[in-house]
Amino acid sequence: MNEKVMRHKAICDELNGLYERKNHDYGDSFHQTFVEEGLAMTRIRLGDKFSRFKTLSRLSANDAGQQRVTDESIRDTLMDLANYAIMTILEMDMEKGTKMLDPNAACMAIERLRSPQ
């Protein structure tokens, strides 16, 4: 497995841990709001995070010191964007009744495809 693929997996694992912690602390408010509002809610949440990303990415190193909110970096914002996208896919799959794969079974299937026969 090349280095970028391994790093991608590590980031996905990090996303999953973040998702688990936030769901523990805040509950699954995303699901309830998605049921009530659908994709409109997702557009708003992703839009808010993307606006934050644009603002942070435009700051120079000198401007960054003037930020009043210092506990959210560009990386944090991108992680939130990625998790919101994944959470939306989960909700859309649940709406369609798509059966979700066991993650271990999915990884094993991918490894079988990669392994030479």
C-alpha cells in the first residue's frame, strides 16, 4: 500500500473517531434535522463550513493572529466538511434502504481485489 493510500485511511479513521465523539457528546441531531429538512439542511451546513474555509484560507499569516476564534483551523473545517458529506451519504442511503456493508467485510473485499490471484 503506498504512502498516500495509508495516509488517506488514517484520515478516514480520524474522521470516524471525530464523528463518534461528536455523536456521543451532541447526539444525532444531524439525522433528526435531515429527516425534517432533507438536503436543504445539508446545503446550509456545508455552505456555512465552506464560507468558514474561504475566510480562513484568505487570511495571511499576519491576519491569523487577529482571529478571535482560534480553536478552528482550516484542517478542522475541512474535516467537518468531509464528515458532513459522509453523514449526508449515510442519510441518503438510509432513505433508499441501502444496506450498509460491515466495514471489516468491505475492507476484506477491497484487499481481495488488490491481491494478485
